[in-house]
Amino acid sequence: MRRLLCCSFALLGLSSFGCVQGETDQSPLGSGGAGSITGGHANGGVPGSGGSGAGAGTGVGAGGSNPFGGSNPGGGSNPGGGSAGGFPMNMDSPPAITVDPANVVSDAPLSMQKPTLQAATHSLKPHAVFGGHAAPLPTDAFWENMVVDTGQFLTNAFPYHVFLQSGGVALSRAEMLTVSDKFVYESAPVQVVLGANEAFTAHTVTSWDPLSVTVKYSAANGSMSAPVVYGMAYATGLYAGVTPKISLPVGLTSVNGMGTGTASGTRFEMKLNNNQTWILYVQPSASVSWGNGAVTFSAPFTGSVRAALQTTAITGATLDKYAGAIPTGVAMRLSAEGDTGVVEFAWQKQGTGTVLAMALPHHLEHLAKPELVTDKFVSVRGQMQGVAGDLWQLQYPLSPALRGAPRDVDPAHKDAIIAALNGEKGASANAGDSYSFGKQVGRAANLLLIAEALGQTDAANQLRSTIENALAPWLDGQGPDALRYDETYGGVVTSKGLGNPGSDYGNGWYNDHHFHYGYFIFAAGAVAKGDPNWAAKYKEGILNLVRDIANPSAADPYFTQYRMFDWFDGHGWAAGLFPFQDGRDQESSSESFNAWVGIAMYGDAIGDKNIKNLGRIMRAVEAASVQRYYHIRKNSDIYPQPFANGMVTGVLWSDKAEYATFFSGAAAQVIGIQLLPMTFASEELIDAPWVTDAWPAMQAAGGGDSWGGLMTMAYATVNKADAWTKLNGMGGVEGGNSKTNTLYWAATRP
């Protein structure tokens, strides 16, 4: 359901959805290529290889000594007080937590074993921009557009849009949003290009980590390296022996107040024809000349060149203060301190001073004592704000890894639920593709957990046996759509998907893995607790899937780190190796959440604290971001009207939020795809205040007993009695749901 229609149309070279409004100014490519559902261009095709590479490389970003030992996470150089710039700290934010190394879950690999699944090679060879790095390779990183198709589509590093061109790194900063009832997006034409007088012969990725990528542009006698780091307040070129040329495609009005001229120094103020003012920071001092829409250095240069847009929110004085600290990557650490998940970003840097990075709204709500040094400014994720500090510590409340609702069933409804269970305990899971099978086995697993919660041993045993028998051939790499280990990129893919990008909803091209395998893992967690022998026998097979979507360690030699999760944006991505003009995307945030629920439950079932806490942290972060960027509240501080009237985001993109799905534009599906699968864990995701605001839109959406039933289940969070009556009277359910589950959910609401 996720992306099959879109991918199938793309393979035929057809547009699957019409355009509401064009976005030809969004990309330096203009109007071609792949895009989104509304307000842009439909998926334009399968990515080309762009060449291939050979050789090996680590592909891993900053390492070295422990970057987490410093004090004052998130607080820069001014612990405990307001910032020197006059922006007070959020005094409601929590103090920093001292992390116990024993509670860190992101250091050691979950396994060092190569999967015993049959090995395969991918027909889509890694893009030339990968630079010959060996597997494992990222397949859904925020910068994946750099290494698919032409390699020139958008990467949103927040706040800058980045495009790789043959002549250098192109940048734009959107300062306003385009809004309709179907979408809201940020876009701007390219404003600055970091390049050189000398011709670049190639550009390749040299390193990456969960929050950054570094691209090296090579010339005959030197190079320019550009670290693209999430939240970067400046775009940076690190030059070595080439002559920097900073092009201004929108036109250059003046530098330091003069229309043309020459000057020497370390700071140059560029006024562009679009009335923007960009500041160029140069270390060491250099001589430059300007005219004809460019600033050009007088000689080959070795050092740093940084460009930043000056605005009323981000003043020249603030940019001057922090320009000396250049972030080149991020070391990340996860830990579970009791019932608090701690996510830490240690900005790797060169130069002097404290790093300035831009925070999204959910960061600002979870940072420990951030030092705020700019005013707020607009983005497609709401109001961003600058934070000074070499270490960010974000704290999230963690839910327990439960196997059922955290409260007993209303006794008045227990018999009705058991009756429904007895009618559905014969559930089967036999679909031929990984997603449809996943939904089936996930449905059966949810029934098993409900049976256990109600003390229905016979039903639980029957369901456990069904699930184990259904999962076994998949985990063994058997069957007509057998799982394979792809040695080209380093991941688990289906055999049909590997042979055809349109099969299995793009599974072979790494699309939606966390949706598909999340159901498998959830089901494995459901059965493992009651059958330790089965759990031991299939541990490797299940870990293959956990590692595929959520491997926490850069030291795992067979799986890329956090394939399907973006720790800066705070949620999963789903697009895989398919290119889109609007960057990465994710439709079903609730299926993403379900994957992390499954990991937590599986870790708990086998007694592995690290796996359990990895899942707990991921589900907490996803829930926090979903409640900000997918669930729209009345008087939203994230999205403007009229888009906010829809009360939900159907597809979230790197630069856009969209009221749509890849399979339907109907309101019931747009809302419902952010609800399914409804399980006992969904109450962490689906909160009553949002449902209160959104219920009128849900009622208007209709959807019958299937999609409408999901919305009625959500309604139970605010009126469980009325919801029970409605759900009990329904004759059908959405395909991955069950009558038993709808009633159990309603009967266990607080």
C-alpha cells in the first residue's frame, strides 16, 4: 500500500498524481525529475546508477577520544545562566544528566556475524558519488539524494538547502513558506555556490555519520571539502590548493558596500540582488575581487570559507561570534537512564570557539538547558532557533516495554472481547509479499498479546504456533519471496524486490524496510517470551532485521547505522534508493513507531537490555516528533492555515508537509495511515489533546468501518464509552486490524 502505485507509475515513466502547483524554483534542476504527490512533480523514475566505484573505505565520520566527557550539554560556555546574546535559557528545560557508561546502547554492535541468508548482489550499482566505499552503505540518509539518480536533488540540512553541482556546492535559504490546503513547503532559488576557478574533475563522499556527510571536490592541483551537517548555521568549504570562487546566481549588488572592487581580510559582506545579505568568513586572511555575480580569490588558497545568511533573527554580530567553530560531523550517543532516554549530539569541529547550530521545535522542547543565541525563524518544521554548544543532550520520557495495555480490561466488556477473540484466533499469515505478510503476522501477534492479557491460554498457544510457523521460512531465507543479504549495499532485501524495484513496495530498493520488518520484529517479540527455544533458534534471523533497520553501531561490518531513522529530524524515512525532488519522505509515521515498539518488545522478551532500550528510545523520539510534525493541533505553531485545517500530515518530506498519501487522496486514508497499526503501545503516540482537536476532521473524513474504525479507536482516548458503542456495532475492520483489538483498545482506555 505504501508506495507501490507511485513506484509502478514511475517505472512506466508516468505521473501518478497531478500537480496542484509547480515548484520549479525549488531545485537548480528546474522542473525535471522526481518529486512529490501534490504541489510538485510525481516520481519520475528509478534512479540510474551514475557509475560505479571500486575499492574500500570506512565511510564513517568522526571518531577519536570520547567527545561526551565535557560539562554543560547543550549549554555552550555559559552553564546555568542566560546567554551573552540576551536570549534567556528555557528555565523549564531539565538539567543535564550524567550518563552511566553501562547504560549506553549505541556503542557495541548487536552482532558481528554476517547473515547466513543467501548472498546477492544488487543490479543498481552504488553511485559514483559514493566514491568506491564498500558496503555497508546508507540507503535512506537525509543526504541520500546526493547518491541516487543525477545526485543533484535537494538535501535539506536545516536551515540550508544543499544541492551538489558539478561546479560546487549550491545553497539556498528559504525565508517564507508556500501554503495551500494540500501542502506547505519551503523553497528558494540557489543563492550561493561554493566553487573554484579551477575545474573540478569529480566529487565524492568521503565520510558520514548519522547527522552529517562530507563531500570532496577534486581538481588537478587541489580540492574543496564540504561538510554538510544537520543544523549548520554556515555552509563551509575547506579548500586545499585551489582558488575559491563564490558564485551568486541571483546576482551580486555589492561587497562591503562596493559594486565592484578588491579587498583583503577575513570577513566580506555580500549584498545580493534579491536583497539578502550573506557574510563570507575566510580563514586565514585572503585577497578577493568581485563582479559579474561572483567573489573570486586572487590565488590558490588553503583554509576555510564559510557563508551564512544574515537576517533579523540571525544577526551579523551573532554570526561573527561563532564563525570560528566549524562543525565537521557529529558523534552520537544513546543511553537509557532509568525511564529517561538520553540522546546526545557531540559536534565534531575544527577551529576555535563554540559551535552554533540551529534547533527544530522538538529539539527545543527536549534539550537540557540550551543556550539560545538567536531569535526564532521560519522553517517547514516550524520555528527554529540557534543554540550555542558543542554538546547537545536531549531527554525523552521512556515508556516501559509492555506486552499489553498498562491497565486491565473493563470487566463489563471482557466477555465481548473474548468472544471476538474466539472468532479470530484462527488468524493466518500467508501473503506472498513482505509488507502484506507483515501486516498479517502483526495482526496475529496483537491477538496473541491480547489473549495472554485476558488469560486465554489455548487461544494464545494456537496463535503463537501460527506465528512461529509463518515467520520461520522468512527468517530461514526460504519461500517464493525469500529474504537475501545484499552484499552491494549491506542489507536484507526480498528476492522479488531485488529483481524488480516495483515489487514488494520497493523493498529491494530499501524502501519502507522499517514498515515491513517492523511487523516481523513485533511478531517475534510477541512469541519469544512464551517460547524461549524458538527465540534462541531464530535469534540470528530476527537480529538481521533489527540490524537492517536500526543497527546502532558504526562498528557493525554488515549493516549501515540507523538505516531507517533520522535522529535530527526525529523520525523514520522511507524512500530508500528512489530519488525525489523534495528529498526524503515518510508516509506512515505510526508504522515507523510500530517498528521501534517491536524492537523494544523483542529485546525485553529475550532479556537483552540494550535492544529493549534501543527500541524504547527510538519510539520515544519518533512519538515526540510525530506529535509535532504529523499531528496538527488547533492554533498550530508548526503549520500555517489553510494547511493546518487538515489536522494531520499525510506525507512528511525533507522540505514539505503534504495532505496526501501515495495510494489515495481521501481524507480517511490520509488520517488513518497515521494511526495503523493500533496496538496497546499506540497510546504513547496518539494523545487525547490531538484527538480532541482532530475529531471533527476525523468524523468528516468518513472511511466506513475500516479506516473510520481506526479513527473511532483514536476517539476512545477522549470518550471511551461512546467509542465502545460505535466500535462494537461495526461489522468490519481495516485489513491489519481485528474486532478483538478494537474492543480491547476501547476497554483499556483510562
